[in-house]
Amino acid sequence: MSKERKKREYNIRNENCVSLLTGLEHLFERKIEVKVLLTITLSFVMLLTMHAQDITTIDLTKVKFGEIAASEIFEEIKFIPLETHPDGLLNITTTTYYLTDKYILAITFLRILTGASRAYLFDRETGAFIKQVSSFGQGPNEFTGWLYDRYGFDEKNGLLFASDGQYIGESCKGINIETNKVELIVKKPLHENVRQRIVSSVPWFLKDNMYVSFVNNITGKDKVKLIVYDKEGTVIKRYPNYLEYKKEETDRSMPDFYGIFYYFNGNTYFKEFGYNDTIFCVDEKNLTPHIVFHLGIKQPSYYLQRDSRSRNEKYLIQFVYESNSFVLFNFTYPTETIQNPFLGGTMTKSASRHTGYYDKKSKQVYISSTPDYKKSGYVAPGLPVNFFPISVNSNNEVISHINPEELIINKDRIDPKYSHLFENIQEDDNPVVIIAKLKN
């Protein structure tokens, strides 16, 4: 059977499976047993998918729990205290980090509600503060919107993306982190209907003059999931969205999820935040399933995603990365919801975060957490703290951070060989960055 015929057959099967899944989720409203329906549906989808194409399944129903020492999958682990410079202060809870061969790039949101974002460069060997990257303003090398933290750094070209302008004619500026000059302007693609808008994620460099962005499903019935376009905003390819979710008339919130992207073996891979279980290989011609997470009863409902109660005790995957040996993933695990007093509906009150990996050789899945989800994260060598991958560079180096307050509280448990790094640390200092290279 030819590859093209296989792809056509897969697309037909996939559309049928999605229709079945959506229909069954509607039945949930009629009090039909959720766990039974979800298990049957996902099993059916997996069988058809695996039959159609060679896809890796990561089965999280057969996971091994337990705190995992970082040395199990990482090597060359380094701790770099970032300089607490008055011109480069970081918000510990809202900072995203990226790593190059020379720099640590930190993108921080100082006030979440106002979106006041800043980006700073630190030396990757010493942690010394170097400078701020660009700034908010009207100048030719400034931006009038915000910096994109999640997947907003183009390591290949050394560019940090920032939004600029109002929606009509909105563009993204690619700022060179070394020169602070705008080297690229990418216009965001518009909706086919000029009266409607697209809420798309930051441009992800695909190749040449070509970018891809995830498109948020604003109404619950939007028909586009991914869009490929050039820097002028000219659309090259739209990939359809077949899934719908229930949105009440009183729900005034607007989803603004980031798309999860990474490079592997020269290709670009994409996963939708949270509710979709599939990693796709994407280019300007095809969207091909690559990896499926089988979550069983931990699979969140796409149709009920606006009801926070449906997310309780589900795995919401929010980060993935792949190397020759491993597939890394992070997820949140909500446990309690409350009413949203501002936008209507419900919202998550408490959730824990977790990390794990799939070993390609043994085909085993591990979650670095106790089975009760009380403790989680990779155990840092010689330090009484755990950490979670934040981003991974092209050299398979993971970057993460440690809150200085944790080190102060547990200072008596720090290995003496590391104590000199933290002897003068203060609670309100900038974080300590962890750099850990994945094993081959």
C-alpha cells in the first residue's frame, strides 16, 4: 500500500474516531459512566490509529512511580546562581528560561495581570548579569505588546519574539538577543472571514521563510488547529480542527494556550496543550501523528474543558521534548475547583505539577513522583530540592531553576561540595539555575 493511500485512510479513520469521541462526550451530560465510555473510546481510537500508521504509544496507565534521581537520565549537572542585579530582577514563579552556548535567557513577567514582561541575559558559566533584551516602547527596536515566554525563543536564529501592534495588522518582532536589534518582522495571519479573528501562538520557525502557529479554539467550534504562513502573513496551509467543546453563554473567558513545539532529527513536532493526546510531525504539506499518550481514566475531556471540575485528577500535559533515548513530559494534576467570580464558570483552585519520561529502549514510562502525587520532580544531586525541565536546547541540555528560599530552609542538607555556591544566598535573590544534559 502506498504512503499516500495510508495517509488518506488514516485521515478518514481519524475523522470517524473524532466524531465518535465527540458524540460520546456529549453523552456524558446524560450521566453515562464516564470512565467506561472513555476507556472504550480511547482503546478504539488507538487500535485504528496503530493499524493505520507506525506510531509510538506512551502508556501512562502502566507507569512506574517513584522519586527519580537526576543522574538516571542526566549527566554534567551544573548549578548556576544568577546574579541578583538591580537591572535584572526575576519573578521566581513567572519566569521561563532558555539556554544557548553562551547565555542564559530569562523572560519574566513582573505583574501577571498587566503583562509587564522583561527579558534578561546572564552568562551561562558564571550567572553574571549581562543586560536587558529590548524593552517596551515605540522605538524601532522596541515592542508595544509583550514578550513571548513559552516557545518564544528561536534558538536557531538567536531571536526572541515579541508581539507588536493592535490586532488588525498585528505582527511579531524577532529581536536579536545579542545586538538588541529587530532582525525580523512576521505578520500574523488573518482569519478567512475578515470579521473574525485568530488567536494564534508565537511563530515557530519551520524552514526558509515559513512559520507555523497553533490556533486557539475560541468559540468551541473553530475549524482551524494549525496554520502555516510566511513572514508577510500569507497563509500556506491550514490544518483543520475536528473537536468541539461546550461553552456556556455566560463564559466570557477566551482560551490563550501556547502550542508545544520542538525539533527532532530535522523535523518540527507539535502537541496541543492539555486536552489532545497526540504529538504530530508538521510541515507545510502534512500533519502526521507521531506519538500518542494513552492516559486511560486520566485523559481530560476536550468537550468539557471549560468546566474545571472535569479536569480534577486528570493529566494536563504542558511540556514535551524528544531525544534519541527519551521523551520528556511535564503535566499538571488539578485536584480542587472553585467558582470564577470574574469570568463565570469554574476555575482550578489547587493543582500539583509533575514530570516524567519515556525510555525508548525499554518502552517503560516513569513519573518522578510518589503515587499519591505529594512529592514530585527530579531529585537534584547533593541538594535537598527537586526540579522540573523548563526548556531544552539543541544540545539536549535541560534548564530549570531552584527557589533560593528552599535552599535556605534546607541548608543543613546541602552536600558540602556545593555549599560554597550558596553560602551568601538570600531569600529574595534571583533563582539558581540548573543545567543538565540528557544522556544518549
